[in-house]
Amino acid sequence: MNANTSRPHPDGADGHASLFSGTTRDLPTGRHEFHKERLMAQIHDPQQDERTATAPAPRRRPWLPRPSVALPLVAATVAGVVVLALVQGDGGGVRDSRLATGPALTTPVGAATTEGVPQLLERISTAAGKATHPAVEDGQFVYVESEVANTFVRHVNGRTELASYGLHRRQIWKSADGTEGWLIDPAVNDGPEGETLSLPDEKGDTPKAYLNAPSHEYLAELTTDPDELLAKIYEETEGMGTSPDQQAFATIGDLLAESYPPAELSAALFKTAAKIPGVVVVDEAVDAAGRKGVAVARLDETGGHREEWIFDRKTHAYLGSRTVQVLPGTGEDALLKPGMVLYTSAILTRAVVDGMRQTPTD
């Protein structure tokens, strides 16, 4: 097996659901899973209406908010960020026992600037192009382990409230062709063993890989020409998200998260991001593991939140991402206040392993 374990060290981002391509139930908060279009479809769940979540943000992130009763909380401070953690459950299972009411994370809203964006992305692109990314052979799996947390608006019994999943570990396995996979995420799974992401899905369908639901094989065949890649992103995501530019930025962010793109494609993605209007630099950002870095970000003016891709300041390695509410929420999102972290993640391990549910340490 091959492993690449990373443990390095606020204005513009998209803030609706984290979308990682893959298979059902594999995306983070508010983002639709692998084979659904971002923000267009929701997981079929008998309690779907109850959680009509203004699922804040980053697609990145394969899991959806689940309904639950209010639970007692205890506050703790991690890396300068306020974290609310559950101290007691209601017997509703692992998933329900992690759901709390109220914001899980808050942070100072960092200043953003357009100055130095091309230069920073060029350095990040160069570092990504020099990285060693192992090939994924037949029978092998891309393994990603991360820490994640999120906050979202939900509607229960005619009442609107904030709900959160506290910081927890997430593990995902995906085969090279995308037809096999496994997810362990307490915020999504009904039990600690996790659940399959393998195809066919619950409807008996085996969707083909595409830009917002890619397999490793699909990524390996994508163009690495930044202009052609950006044109493809705009074309395939037309009509999605709050604006073409915001959706393009979010789509690239998803590709950075729970996949293992070839080095050439990783480098091209950053050069492509530099061509999207509205991209900014946030000099101070922190991932879910408390690692400090610099962020490349973009503000979603419709939702008032910004998506931040966080990089190690020295090595320019990708650490994780977060979505921060920058402007006061309006309408159904009025509970969202500046400084709320709607989604946060930290990539702890990204590797190629020889079997489903195997880790680099096995």
C-alpha cells in the first residue's frame, strides 16, 4: 500500500453543502452524495422534510444534517475556536447522539484581499505538481481520513433552529472505478461500523462518474489545461449553485477534498482556480485539527458565507477547508451570524490501500 499522511500546520466561500463526488451518503454536510448533483438532490430519507436544512456549506464534505432532539452540551476550546461537544445522548444511536442545538464553532472573521492571489496559487500549484501521488490499481482503494464538524439551520415542528455535529473522525474508501466504497462517519451512519457506498445504489442504478461525482479513473483522464478545465467546469455545472463563478470554485474545492487526483491534475486545479473572478487570500485560517495556515477563498454573496481552502504556509500542502459565515444571514438563514463556522475539515491521512476498510497502519 502507499500512503501520504499529512499533519502540517477569513473572505469568500461557498456555503451550502459539501459535495464530494462518489456514491450515496458520502458527502459532507448539506452536500449531496457521490452520484447526485450538488444542491440539486437530497438523500431520500423519511425524515427529509423535518431537516430541510439550509445546509450550510461546503460540499466538501460527505454527510448531511440529521434530525434529533436537543441535547445537553459542554463547551471546550480547541485551537482558539469554541467547540460545543455532546456530553449526553438520548439513546437514538450514534448519529443522533452527535447532533446538538446551537453553533458548534465560531471564529474571528479574517480579512481578505485580492492582492497576491495569482502568486500564491502559482506556488501552491508548483508544490502540488512536485508531490508524489501513487497510482490506484485495480482492487485498490483511495482512503481519506479527516476530522469534520458542521453547523446548519433546520426546521422541526414549525420551529427554526441551529443544529451542529461536533468535531469527529470521518473515514472513506473509494475504489479506482468508483463502484465500491465504504464510509464511517458518526454524523451519517446509523451505527459505528459505517455503511457501503458500493454500486448499484439503493435504486439499483450505477451512475457513470462525472465532474461532481468523479472516480479516480475519471480524474486521471481529465484535461490538465487550465482554460479547458475551467470551460468544462462552467459547462457541466451550468445552472447549479448561486452563481457560475461560485459553483466553479466549489467544484474545484470538492475535487481537492476526498479524492486523490494525479499530481498533474492537482497542479492544474489551482491554476484553474486563479482564473475564477472573486478569489481572495485570507492570511489567517485554521483547519478542523487546529493547524494554522493561509487560505484561498471566495465569498458566496447570496448566502453571505465564504469557502476557504487552507494550506500550510511553508510547504503549501492542502490541509483542509472551512466555510465561515461572513455576512448576517437573512430570511430562513437569519440565525446565521458572522463568525459562525458552518463547516470545517482537516485531512489527516490520504493514501492508497489494498482493501476495503484497510488503513495505512494495518
